[in-house]
Amino acid sequence: MKPFTKLLLTFIAISFAVHSINAPIYESMLFIACLAFAFYKTTHLPKMSVFLLYLLLFTLLEVITTAILDNFVYGQYTGFTENIWYFSFALIYDICFCLYCRKSAIYFLREEPKLFDMANSLFYVFILFCFVDLYALGENFIRNLDRLGFPEEKVSHLWGITHMYYNIEIYKSILIGLAATCLFASVYTHRSEEELPAEKE
């Protein structure tokens, strides 16, 4: 099976698995499993392992934060306020991922060019995560302008703006599949490079 076919099947399988799960905390756990696999397969590359380890820590913190929000926010406030909490924290973590991947990409470009593509591709994937969560947060405010003091009769036509609210799981599952595919592509590439000397001998 060709490498591209393997990666395409990986992307489809992970996206389907994430979309089937529905609960955000399990989506993060699946991404942690992908990170752990990549970490295990790249222990011979210390710089890549450190990069993946920090991504694992960020993702674990996101899982813990989501669990805390479930305990102290879910069911305690209106849907408008709950969505603000969830989307805001998701956006904060997305920005942290973006900044870390960008900083790592710049470092790899200078110190370890062969690792640049992995960090840089993940940076763009997390930019898309930022867009999705920012869109969902903005949509939440637009849909609830009456709660912010605007006359109900003038903003009631905006209550039907729910595209991201109902489809965010689909977008997130695709993006997690894309992020995992970037990880597996990097793992495959570096393992192939490692096997070349043995083949030449």
C-alpha cells in the first residue's frame, strides 16, 4: 500500500472515530493516543520527542479543564453562558497550541530542518481549530444578542444562526484526523529515513 493511501485511510479512520464519539473529552483522549503513538515511534529523535511531549501535556491540560468545566459549569448556567465558557477555553488552548507549534517550527528551521514540516503543518491545523472555536464563540454571541441588551424584536431573526453550534463536532473530528495524519506522516517519513542506511548496506 502506498504511503499516501495509508495516510488517507488513517485520516478517514480517525475522523470517523472522533465524529462517532461525540464527547469532547474523548476526542482529546483519541488525540492523546495518536500523540503517544508518535512519541513512542520517535524516541530516537530527542527534539521531536520533546515537541510531542509538550503537545501531550497541553492536551492533557485541556482534558482536565474540560472535566472541571463539566463539573462546575455544565447545567449550572444558561446555554449562552455555558457556551462562552467552553468555546473560550477551547480557543485559549488552540492559541497556546498555535504559538507553541509556531515557536517550535522556527526553532526546527534553524536547528533541525527535517523536523520543520511537522511543527509547521500542525501550526496551520491549529489555526483552523482557532477559526472553528472563534466562529462558534462569535455565533453564540450573535445568536444571543437579546441577552446582551439588544431589543428582542430587532435581533430575533438571528436566533436561527446555529450552523457551527450543530456542526462543530464534524469540523473538530476532521481537524483531529488531519492533525493525527500530520503526526503519522512525520513518523513515517523519519522512520523511512532511518531505514535508508540499512538498505544501502
